[in-house]
Amino acid sequence: MLVPDDFTALVQKRKYSPALNILVETCGRKVFGMAIAMLGNEARAEETTQDVFLKVWRRIRWKKSANCGVSPTGRSGNTT
């Protein structure tokens, strides 16, 4: 599945909230459908879907910090 051009443009402009909204609108039903097929439980599928998009949100946000040597855990990329 390809993401819309709008998503990519918004991420490049660091407009993360609108970018995530586009991603959820575009992929949310498919992610939920996959989760329900795998888990067989609607409540767990909803929670898993939310977890997926939360992880996406964090990765999008961390991408802007990548040039600063900060990892997603908040630790410095320099371990020496």
C-alpha cells in the first residue's frame, strides 16, 4: 500500500499531526481488519490498531531528531 503524496509532503514540512491523520484515514480500516483477523477479538484489535499508529507517530516525530544524535529512547546515539 502506498501512502498519499499529501502524507509525504506533510512529513517533509514537519506537520506531523495532519500527516498522521491522513495515514489513519488511509490505512486505519486495513490495519484494524488485519488485527481483528489475527487476534479474533474486536477490543484487542482496537487496542492493537491504536498501538500501531502510536508507534508510527513516535517514529515520525523521532525522525526529526535523528540528525541531533538522539535515538527513539531519548539516549544519545553515541555510546562511547
